[in-house]
Amino acid sequence: EIMQEVAAETYGALSKHEKLFFIEEQVRLCLDKKDFIRAQILSRKINPRSFDEIVKADKKAAVEAARKAGEDVRQMDLDAAAAMSIEEKAKAEKAKNANVDHAEGYFELTDPTIPPVAQLKLNYYNLMIRFHGNEGDYLEMCRCYRNVMACEVVVGDVAKWTPSMKKAVWFVVLSANGPMQQDLLHQIASDPKLNDLPLHKQLTKQFTTKEIIHWDTLAEAFASEMASETEIFGGEKGDTRKEDLRQRVIEHNLLVVGAYYKNVTLVRLGELLCLDSVETEKRLSDLVCSKKVSAKIDRPGGVVSFNPDSRGADWLLNQWVGKIDKLLDVLDKSNHLIHKEAMAHKVSLE
């Protein structure tokens, strides 16, 4: 309780490095205590960009120290400049040319027992994976595993990034279908690292191809891989995630059928989905309610009518905004041309 109440970010004598470490420990303690609400509040105090900012600041400090020592720092200057963005360069130049030097504050030396920044970055994403795992947010878990793969501690070691890559594939497949999920799925499918994992590459290909996926065939083909992923399909949440995977397969199949069929009988749709009529109707109704599929069911006739050309409210709103923007551009150009002609002919518009 004492550790949770400490506001480390307000301690001016602590460096950013130490503050990040302390807040991460607070998040870890909250997760261990199953206090996920407080863990979320504390995790928001950490900006993921802070890790890169600390690294850049350390490089800059090393360059300054080497310059004072009389060493050749030309290559070090190039490395530090390459690591800085345009905004950071402008800010540094402004601070350099300022007439008044503002105090940067006094900091104690960082405790040597604290892990390096690269390790803290990895620890942060591992903590976020634990948090999002409790919430069942598969898409955020996938993003976290992608960020883990980009960490300095992991990126150069095949043995370390391979498990993260496998989990990223599984969690993006487990995520509900949507624009962000599809974008992330195609990013992962085009990742060159996936070439070293043929089974997972095949899984992403199935979900990015508009073809029916048979659940029994997929479950049999990936049975051994699913059994080896005990962190995903094992434990108390294993059965739930297997059912979620089956749900994602059914969603994919319904979207494929909706793209190729305009009218189909409920019996035939059930055969394509490997489901009975009752469950087929239920799954289809859920997708229609979530506005992922536009369809109508003629229950007396037993016919499902898909309408792939239907547009939702968001599409209509975007179209309206686009037309208003074009109208305003035309009015602006017309106003400019009128004033131009009036000035050329010396005519008053009043």
C-alpha cells in the first residue's frame, strides 16, 4: 500500500531512469495484487517515448563528456544527430541560442542496481501484456508483442523474438475483425521475419485470403502448435480463447460468403460454416448487429440476403464532409478569381 501511494514522478531529485523503474515496480505490485484499475492508472504515467528520449539524452551527454575530454567526437555527433527528430533538433537549437540559461535541475547519480533503459522498456511491455491479458484485449496484446520484438534486448536474438512473433500472430487472429485488426494483420503477414515460421505464415495467409476456412481442418493442422502455446491456450483462459478462435473463423467465413453471395439458403450457409441452422442464424445476427455484415434473413423462406453495397452512417457522414470540403474550396477559388478580376479592371465590389 505504501509503494502504491508514492508519487515518484513528482520527485525532482530522481532521474527519469529511476522514475520509470519505480513506476514499473508499482504497476507490477498492482498486477500481482490483482488491482488492475490502479495498475492501469499507474501505467498511464509512463510514456513509451520516454525510453527513447532517455537513450538520446545519454548519447548527447556522452558526446559532451567526450568533447570536454578533448576526444574526437565527429562520429559520435553524427550518431546523436541521427537519433534526434526535426522537432528535437529545433528545440536544441533554440535552447542553444537562448539569452537566458535555465537551470536543468539537480539529479543524484542513477543507482547502478537499476536495470538499463532497454531492459526497462522490455519490462514495461511485458507488464502491459499482463494487464491487457486480464482485459481480454487481444489487439493491444498483439501490439505489445510487436513492440517487444522491436526492443534492443530482443531484436537481434532470433531465439528471443521468435516466441513474440508467434504470439503476435495468434493474438491478431484472435482479435475481432475490424479496420485496425485488418491493418495489423496485413502488416504482420508482410513481415519478412514470418518467413522463418511457415506454419504461422500459413495461418495469416488463410485469414488474409477471401476463402472459406474449415474449422475442423484448421484445428487439426494447428493442434500441436496450439498445445505448445500454453500461455495462450492453456490455463483457465485456454478454453475461452479456443472458442474465440472458432468465433473468428466463423466471422471470417461469413464475411467471405457475404462478399461472394447475394442470396443463399440458410441450410447451405450452415453447410459452408459447418454449423446447424440455429447457430448459423445466431452467428449471422451477431455480425449484423455489430454492423460487420449487412444481411436480412427471410425465416419463412429460409433465405439469407446479403447486401455488400450497403453503406453505414460513418460512410455517409464522410461523404457529406468530403462534399462540403469541395464546395468550400470552389467558393474560395471563386472569391479569389472575382477579386482578381475586380482589381484588374479597377472595379469596386462595394
